[in-house]
Amino acid sequence: MGDRTDRAAAIFLNEGASSARTNRVQAAVALTRRALDADLHILDSSSPDELRAWLAERIPGYTTAVVVGGDGTLGLAYNVAAPLPEGQRPVLGYIPAGFGNATAHLLNLPRHPAALAGLLARGASRPVDLVSVDGRLALFAGAGWDAVVAGRYAAGRARRLPGWGRAMLGSLGELHRRFRVRVEVDGTVVHEGPMALVVAGTTPFYGRGLLVNPGARTDAGRMTLRVYPGPEPRLAMEAVRWAAHRRPSAVAFPAQSAVVISLDGRPIPMQADGDLIGESAEWHVAVRPQAVRLIGRW
């Protein structure tokens, strides 16, 4: 439902997300649209480039933009909204319709459609720090094995838990070939050697509410980075801690900037907000304070 109007609010529904057509999400969209008297724009795509172009064409001019999709779709909205001039940057709301929905845990969003619509209508928002991964804005980013899994999940057009399980099982062999990297935080080397994954972000949560990066905050003016070196048994124990919301053994490094460098020239895959964004022998990550405003139960 098509062209932008001069109305203040709009809902952007990506039906390519795994849960976008469920009754719960459709009810949340209908109730939110009524509460905000919002325009509704719909796309069905799993292409990040197509999604970003679609959002970039439609978001400017609205004061509130509610994104319906997964963390990756919302992440693309950050990259559209943040560069807009001050005063033209919309407040962003979120109706989770993906598999991981890490941001729903950060924002403490209610699952019941009426409660979620009421929260979005009240519009209680705060400025949120993001990380910039070689220019791509995100709440969280991960280099290494989780990016391999994210790439396999997307390439297989997998859906929900069975698809995620297949992607993880298909990526287990990668854990036997850990990446050899040097990680620098604000100019200081904090790790040199094998690693399974490096996480950096301004949210403590990964998908499904896993507490992967505790201590990370959206209002600290810095990001938090952790190196998970592996090997498999050690990483498995860390995963148990993530699921149980216990602090992992990996050390937290507060940072303004960080560099992850391959020591053997092997390209390192990187994901941002759950979407694989590429492979490189060197990645630069930096905090971007107060990049956007998000509606949440703060």
C-alpha cells in the first residue's frame, strides 16, 4: 500500500520475514495501524539490498516508522534513518516478525498484540547507541562462526527453528577450523590466536534472548566486545551460560573502536544484526552514539 503521504506515522511490513504472516503479527500490525492512524507499506523480500532501497524511498518524511520484520530488517532501517538530518529523523518502532528477534528482548516488548500496539502508540523512545561495522550500523555484530551460521541460514532460505538447526548442524565443521586473528581494542591488542567468534555491540542480547554480551548498553557511549576463542567444548559451555542468562567466562572489553585482523589471510565472515554482510581479512568496528531513537518499554 503504496506511496508515502504527509501523515506522521507509517508501518513497514516485510512479509519476507519468517513470522510476518502469523496471526499474532498481523493482529499487532492492524492494532498499531489503527492506534497511530498510520500508513502501511508492504514488501515481500529476503534481499537486503532491495529492502534497504525500499525503506530509503519511503521512510523520509515520517515522524514515526514502525518496522515489521526480523532484526536484520530493523537494522536496515537504522542505516536509512541515522543519516537523515536532525529533525527529519523518524523515531523507530519494532514489531518482531523474525526468528531471532534479539531487539525485542532489549526493548522488553510485550508479545500480546494489543499490549505491543499500546506501547508503540505511547511512543516512549530513547536515543540508542549503535556500532558501525565498516560503515554498516547495527546493534550487534559477530565475526566468525555465528556469521557462518547466519550466512547458511539465509542461503538455504531456512525458516524458524528447524531451518536454524539445519544451519547450525551444517556449520559445525567450521568450528574445527577456528579463525586465527588479532583483536585490537582502542589500539591495544586484547587477543591474538584462535577464535570461534568475536561479538561487539551495544545490546547484551543475541537472537532468542541469549545473553551473549552482558554489560553492553545502548546509552553508555561505548560498545562492549568479547572474544570467544573456543574450542568446541569451551564454546558449548559458554552457550549454556548464554541460555541460562549467566555471565560468560569471556572477558568484556569496553571500547570506542576495535579491529579484527586475520593472521593467516583467511577471510573472516561478519554478521550485523543477524545478517551476513561479507567476508574480509580485516574488519573495523566503532561505536556510533545516539544514532537513532527506538520505542521500547524503557
